[in-house]
Amino acid sequence: WMEKEKERAKKEREIQERECPPLGMESHKIESDQLSASSMSQYRFAPQRARLNMQGSDEEDSMRGGAWCANSEDTIHWFEIDARKETEFTGVITQGRDSLTDDFVTSYFLAFSNDSREWTTIHDGYADWLFFANSDKDSPVMNRLAVPVVARYIRIIPQSWNGSLCMRLEVLGCPLSEPSAFSYRQNEVTPVDYLQFRYHSYSEMVALMKSVNDECPNITSIYSLGHSAKGRELVAMVLSGNPTEHEIGEPELRLTAGLHGNEAVGREMLLLLMQYLCKEYKDRNPRAQRLVEGIRIHLVPSLNPDGQEKAFEVGSELSSWTTGHFTEDGYDIFQNFPDLNNILWEAEDKGKVPKLTPNHHVPIPEDYETNSSIAVETKAIISWMKSHPFVLGVNFQGGESLVAYPYDNLRLNKPFSEPEDEPRVTADESFFRWLAISYASTHLTMTHNHHGSCHGDTRTGALGIINRAKWRPITGSMNDFSYLHTNCLELSVFLGCDKFPHQSELAHEWEKNREAMLTFMEQVNRGIKGIVKDEQGNPIANATISVEGINHDITTAPTGDYWRLLNPGEYQVTARAEGFSSMTKLCVVGYEPGATACSFNMAKSNWDRIKQIMALHGNKPIRLSYANPVGYIVQKPKPLDVGPPGFVLTGVQRRRLRLYRRRQQRNKKLRATTTLPPTTTTTPPTTAATITSWYDPWPLWEGQSSTHGGITDSPLDYNYDYNSD
């Protein structure tokens, strides 16, 4: 009997010490049909809106309520969850309503059942146990059970509340194993043992990156983008065959995460990816070798390390929607970039693009450096973008399950030309959609939209992709800035409804995203690539590459190479550079993997030769003189009191000037003596009037005299001081 008692006490201690993960209210593992309630105030506050961190809408016409709200006329209120099988419940997390008003539950009872008819309320032997809940609407509050309860159904019965009875919640529990599930678990993918499926603090993240660098020193390199507001480094890792420098012909790709510190899944996915590529490359995995040797891959797990530390200290269960979302100075990095969209769109409306305003590399406003509303992290990222010839990029975020592509800013099309209710799209709209589909379709669950979106406000259909301007438009996004100021095409991947899921979910998240990340990286080799050189074989930096039919150009890297991402098809590609004659080629992009080679050898233009001659003369007007035609005698110039001071005429010019004056005098006499015919007569004009008309506009002293054969003897001044596009 004593041995049995010890065994029972040991099991109770194990149960009490066991930490069960959330059942999936926030992550949508719990389906909408598993939720029910005693009542609801209106449809927008249905039980399906009771998920932790559910975001509502303040618009009157929107059906997105930020919580479940009960009907105030009812006297008994409860919220019920059906776990669909016996579950060991260990705790409840509650939260108030997402709105401008302070509506939250302050206390509640918990009841459990196995059949949803007979309920048992937790009590301490004397009375029902009252759990104290929230004191504000945003902060999650956790209540753990002293002894776990095994049941199928759980009910939250509010007892007191502030404002209206509204709440959001999450339930902690461990589903009990079933014998029939053993054969299913045998078919599950077992994660490899060399990957660390756990969350990392900032210092642990840096230590892990250094350990990967130590394990694969030949293909990895660590560097810093800059510092955060609190002095933490924005650490990046490069994986490449030659990680320390750019190789000609090798595209550069970036994958970033942690713009918002509480969106932890993306950060851990990049840490797992660098471990995976290092290990698989050493094991001679052909796919990993092609990626590492053919692409220069930049991985930045945390662009907001200050926010990362805040969210990590709070933990996954108690991290709210905004915990660590902003920088230490209160900026949202993703929408903190200079607004270049409106600069380009205003120029397009005025017809200035592309002759006066370029359709690419839109300049940053002059007050950028002194603008105090730009975060230090944002400035470091912009400097990093400009220092590498990035071709393709992706930033990982959370709170939804979809891929969003630019434009992120919204501006409706001009009336009378296109539909007014349609936002403006990028010139590379079709390729952006392809990039988005390549990730979403390869992700294991992103296109499974049977439960709808996380917050009920997306229209992705069955593709799992959306144009950000049609969904949640923002100004000054990282994606729009990257597209308009650099060569890089960048989009956002939202990895799930739960920004900071339980650590036990990381292995499953890795399996969902691994193939999608590898497939996305391979898209950098679509389209055309090449090198722009002069006739001597020297690379031409900053040459412009234009594709007919796509109103967005790119430029070559300092080493003269370029990459233009394109869908399959035939394209007229033109290369232009200052001082060189433009050159056009027909480049064909096929469906097979790999970019099509399309290089240019450009010849010097005549204008470049003219500038060289002008430079020899100190950039002053060049004085040209022509040889005297045969049969004419050039007399020594004599001063004459005509023309500007210092002007000298030759003998031939003097004779023509005397002839010009005689004819002028004769014309005056003819005009004075000639009588006009009657108005009814239609006789042609007199001969004298037609003889002299072509002499009048010839100002000889301006250097435009005419001699036999149209050759002049006077020196002429040619001013070539102007620019040519």
C-alpha cells in the first residue's frame, strides 16, 4: 500500500510539474465549430472572435469584433470549448476586448464536463474557486490549475467585468494519447537531431550563429549591419562559396526576420535554416551545395533585437499583440522607411516618368539624414540595402498566414483611364505574384483556408497570397522602399496567426516552412543575367537595364554584372550607360531552371568623344575654321565699320556686303515709285519684291555668311556645353 501511495504521489507531482502548451485558440488549431457561448451581443462578437490576441475593427460597417461579447440581458453567461477528446487541462489565459473602450472580465469560475450536460465546477472543498482575471484590456493574464483536470469540455463562467462582458482567451492542455494514434505517429516526420527547436534570447542567438560559423568557416561569415537604439548589433550571416566578397555573376539574396520583436517564428526559422544549410552542405547534399555555391545568401534573424528581448522575457503565452513590436524608441521598423511611392506617382501623373523622373532608384528626400522620425535601426537597414547588390528578398512576419507583395501603399488610379477603385500595381506585378505563389503553394498549410483568415479581413482565396495595398495599406514600407530605391524585389511572408507560439510548435513550423524557404531561394535564378562591359572588356558600373513593356529599370553592380527577374517569355532588353551608345538585344527566358545569359559590350558614343575634345580645351567653346574653296582669292581682312567691335571681313565678304547695300537702296526706290494695282485685280506681285526677300534675314556679322558652295571663310563659335540623354 505504501508503494502504491508513493507511485500515485509521484504521478501527481509529474502532472503538476508538467507544462502543457496552448490547445490552439490563437493559432486556429481549435476550429470555429468547437466554440460556443450562452449568447452574443451581435454577430461581430460571436464566440469565434474569442481567440487570444484577436484583432477587431473600429469601423461601423466591419464585422470584425475584437472579442466575444455576451448579451447583457442574459443573467447567466458562459463560454465553452470542445477539445473533441479527453484532455488534461492545466490553465487558462484571458484578455479583454481589442477596442478603444475598456471591456474586460475581472473574475470567473471554471467548469468541466465529459458530455456537455453534467458539469463540475472547480472548488476548494468549501466553495467554488474564483479565478481573478484582467485589470486592463490588452495584457494577458494566466491562471494555472493547482491540479490538472481531465475532461473533454471546459467552460469559463464570468462573474464580474469592467464595461461590457467581453473576453479573449487561450486554454492550456495536453491531449491524452490514444492507442489508435500510435500507427499515425509512426508516419510523422521525425526532426533531425542536430537542429535546436527552442527559442533563443539575443545573446543565445549570437552564440548559435558563432557556433555555425565555427562549424562551417569556409562557407559562412558573420558581420553587423549597425546597432539598435540600446546598442545591440544587428547581426547577419552570409552563406556562400566565397562568403566575404561579391563574386561576379553570383546573385545576392536576403532573408530577414524580427522586424517586430514578438514575431518569433521567423527568427527561429532563419536560425534553423543556417544550421540546416551548414550541415547539409558538409554532408554533400546536392541541393544545398547548389544553393550555397550559386547564391550569396544573407540571413538576418533579428532586425529589432531590443524588441526581441522584451518579448522573450515575457514569454510566448503572456506576450501580447504589441509586446516588443516596436523599437526602444517606439518605431515600427517595417513602415518607417522614406515614402518614395508618392514621389513617383506624382511624377507619373504629371507625365515626367521616365524622361525627367526615373522609374527606378527614386532618390531619397534631402531631409532624410536629419529626420528625427527615422529609427536608427531603419537607417542601418537602408545603408545595408545600398551596400550590396541584392536581387531578391523576403521578410518574415507573423499574425496572419499568407504572403503579401507590394505595392504596400495605396493610391487609386486616375479617373477616366483605369478603374478608380483599383490600387496602383507595380510594373513587376506578374513576377511578384509568381514569387508569392512559389512560397505559399509550397508551404504545407498556407493555402488551407477552410477556416478563413486569422482575423477575418483578408481575401486571399485559395492561393494564400494578397496585394498589401488591397488588404492593409501602409505608407513607407520596407518592401516599397526596396523596390523603388534598389534593384531588390522584396515581399512579406506571414507565418501564422500566433506570433509567438509555444516552443513545442517549432518543430512543426520548421517542417511547414523548410521546403518553402528553399524553393523561394531558388527563384533568384529566374529571368536574365549578364555583364555590361566596354569594348576593352572593362565592367561598366551603374548602367541601366531596361526591359520593353516593363516600366521599371535596374542598374548594374560596381562589377558590371546584373540580374533581372522575369517570367518566361521573349524580351527586348536595352543597356544604357553615360558615354556609351545604347544597345538592344532579344533575350529569351525559358521554363527550365537557371537564368538566361544576356551580356552587353558597349561602344563609346560620339558625345563622349566631343566631351574629351572639350576637356582638352578647358571645356571652353571650340573655334573651328574651314579651308578656302578653290578659285577664290582670300584677301587680307581689313577693318570695316560694320558688326560688333573687333569683327573682320574677308575680301569676298566685303564685296557681297557692298552688293547687299546697293540692292537695299534700289529696293527703297522701287517701293517709293511702285503703285499698287486695284483691289479687284488679281495680278501677281512685282519681281522686285520677290528678288530681295531672301537677303533680308542674313546677318553677316553673326558669322553666317554664304560663299560659293555654301562654305564660309569666317571663323565660327560652336558651344557644346549641354547634356544629352
